[in-house]
Amino acid sequence: MQSLPIAHPSVAKTTADASLPLAYSTATLCWLLSAGVYIAAKWVAPEMPPWALCFWRLALACAILLPIVHHHHGAMLALIQSRAIEVLAIGAIGLTLCQGMIYTGLNYTDATTAGIIMALSPIMTMVLARFVLGEPLGVWKALGALLALVGMVVIVARGDLTALMRLQFNPGELWIVGSAFCWGLYTVLLRRAKFAIELLPTVVLLLGAGALAALPLYLWELFSGERSALHANGLLALAYVAGPGGALMYYLYNRSVETLGAGRASMLLYLQTVFVAVLAYLFLGESLHDYDLAGAAFIVAGLLLATAIKPRQRTVHVA
């Protein structure tokens, strides 16, 4: 998962001119590591319930990154003192709910389908930005959102029109749709918040806030009897989602944003969908279904309409 940066465009541009190949390599590795989280979460599901995985991933990733941002601890503490509720709410939406819903959904659906549905999040961000931030949507973005919605419905209904008419959906896909919605809302709220500290310290704060918000859900699982029973595979998967797929992934994303800027770094998110499909085939034996391909086609078409086509600027003639 990525986080919106508080970027300094002039610095980013200067650095980008110097090391674009390294920056793109860093961003690509970031999304490869992020895709691996889907595989690890699917792998560890029989040994670890979803909210336990969510809590420990966020808490461990925060603990790993906290010493790296020690120069910013004063600014982080000041932000907590002045806007603690806002930090907690945004962390809960974008990290706790978003990730917990993915892990829950993966109990009912495959990682490939989850990766495709999560490609909806930029479209959801555009739509939510219209209502939360008042940003114009425009005709092409609206049509793109509609096409992407059709793709989502095709995947959730698994290409079965009769199931759609009877409103019979797989709960796994619905959990993933909820996760994509939470990610879009998180992105918009973070953009509106404009926390006045750098990206990586912001991410560390939000990881800690997300872990705190996940703690009651984790405790609820424990009291409900859903306890973790980690063996070698489960411990390996947890180590991955907290380390390479958690702390390192967030760190690499921060570095790629510093070089490429927020826009280009975020657009590479779509590599994650491809990486999830490839890794799921190699490690989980999954394959693409017809409804995945059909839904993905609609989603890609919607994304192209929403992002590639720019509205014409009206020329005003002054007499």
C-alpha cells in the first residue's frame, strides 16, 4: 500500500534528472514487495486470523522504521499532540480497515482477484475527491468510473448474470471492494489533512495509529477463540509482511516519491496487479478466470478514460 507524500517538487525534479533509472527500479521493487504481501497473507491465513496479521504487520513495521526517522521525532510528537484524533482516524481507515479487509477477503477469494479489484482504488479516489474535496470530476473521469464499476460488478458476480440479479455475491470480493473504498477515502483524507511533516515520518505515525486501531479487533479475535497457531511457514510469512513487505516497502516508496514525484510513483501502483497475478501463479497455483479478465478489461478501460484523456482547455478571446 502506498501513502500520499508531502513532496517538495523542486527537490524531486532535481533528483529525478540525476537518477531516473534507479528511481524506477526502486518503485518497481516497492510494488513487487507489496504484491508479495497478498501471497504471504493467503499463505498464512490457516495459521493466523486476519486482524492478528493486520495488528502485527503494522506494529512491527512501525517499530522497524521508528529509529530511521529519529531526527523527526520532535515534529512527530508535536503532530500527535495537536492532531491526535485526526492521525488515529486516518490511520484506522487507510491501514487498519484497508488491510484487515484484504486479509479477511483472502479467506474467501484468491489473491489474483484481490489484486485486480484493488486496481479500482484510484478510480474510487477520484470519485471521493469530488465529494470530499470538491475537485471536479468531468465527463471522462465519470465515464471511466462507470466502466471501472462495471468491471468490479463482473468480478464480484463472477461473470454470472443470474447471481447478479439475485444479489448473490462472493463475500471475499465484497471485502476487497470495501478495502479499495477505504484506501480511496484514506488517500483523500490524507490529501485534505496536509500534515506538515515529511512523508516517511508521516507513514510511521500512521502505521502506529493503524496498529493502535487494530488492537481492539485483534483482542476481539483472541477472546472469540481465533488464536494464532504459527508454524514455520506462518512465521516466515509474518516476517515477510512486517519486514520486506512492510517496513522496506514503505521506505522504498518514500525514496521513489522523492525522485519521481507523487504522480509518477503512484501510477506505478498498477504494476502491483501484474505482480500479484504472476506470484499467485508461481507460489499458489492460481490462474486467471474468465471473469477476472473481463472485469480487468473494463477496469483498465475506465482507468485510461479517467487518467489519459485530458479535457480541452477553453480558449477565451479578448476583443
